[in-house]
Amino acid sequence: MALVTEHSRHGNNPFRILSGWCRHGDVEQNVLALNVLLLGDRQSGRSSVGNALIGGEEFQTGTCISGTSMTTEHRLRSRNFQRYFRRQGAESDLVLRVVDTPPPMPRPKSVHELCPEGVHVLVLVVRADLPHNNTHLVEQVETLFGPEWRCHALLVLTHADHLKEAGLQPAGYLSQTSDWLRALAEGVEGGVLFLENSCDWPSIRGRPLRDRLLRLSARNHHRALTVRTEVSL
């Protein structure tokens, strides 16, 4: 089936209409395309979170060697989830375009090149067992996107199985963690997700992650953040 994309004229509105032909004649399908940016330190679990979002093993994961991250360049992976949700009574596809970034922070021009329409959701990935790492994250994200970034962000705490081993519940952990991480958890509009570091969690947690992204973007009327390309990090 041949598909033709009709771009919206309303700014960076990510909704598109895909028109195609099938045995039953012409059909039209609503598509929501969201740009998602993964941010986090080395070995935080960014690539694993990206794999969970797109439901595959597209991002390289593994243990870094001599402090070097597995991710050394910006990587974009995408997937179309057909008939993922309903909007105004019609079934809509969800297209996730997920960008993994090399730590400590992405290059603004690279992000702009991959997401010229802007970034709809920021996923901040932090290891729950290493809460004192990456304390500069908030300052750098604000430098990249300005003060509105919190409305487009959610926090994912990986390696949450260590909390169980320590006998901590999520609420108890957040009340006892470092000041910067607690403030971050309280400040992001998308809330906090705890993910265990097990081999099966990407496939199990993929749908809840995508649903959380979709709700957060809808809360912002699917408006995208523009990266400040003039800054240098």
C-alpha cells in the first residue's frame, strides 16, 4: 500500500494524516509522531529504556569499558505502533522517534538535526542505586531547553531491584535520597517510574512507559520544546 503524508499547517503539531489504498478503497489513518530524547549518565540505563519504548533491541546496551559509555554518538530509532490509541473517536497510530544521547549531555545541533520539529518528551534516566551521580543534569537540561523543560519531562529510576534488597519502598526511597534527585522527582510533570534491572523488564514495562509518554505529551497539547542550538556544552 502506498502512503502519502499530509503535513499539518499548525506549527509543530505532530498529528499527521496518512492516506492509502486497500482492497476496500481509500482509507485515512491518524498518526501521532512524538520525538523523545533520552538523557542520563554513563551506565544509567538510557539505551535499555529506549529499547523498552520502541519494543526492540535497536539501541546497544552493555557494560562500559574503562569508564567509556556504550553510546558514543547520537542514535535515532523509531517505530510505528498501529492503532495504539483513540483520538476524537478515531483510532490513531503512535510513532515514537527515540533519540539516545552520549553522556554527559547531547550536542544541541545534533539534536536539532534529528528533531527539527523539537522534542515532545524528555526522559531523564538515573540509577536508583547511584543517586549522587549526574547532579549537573538539571542545570544542563535547563540550558538546553529553558525553564519549560519540566513540563515535558519524566524521571525513570533504573536498577530499582536494589531498593528491594535494601528493604525500601519507592516512596521511602524518594524521601531519603539526595536533595537534587528528590527535587527533580517532585519537579517533573511526568512523574517517576521505577524499573528493575532484569532481563525481562524492557518487554514488560514498554507499554506503561509509552502510555506515560502519551499522557504527558497530551497534557502539553503535543507541543514540542525547541533546543537552544546557540549554547555550547
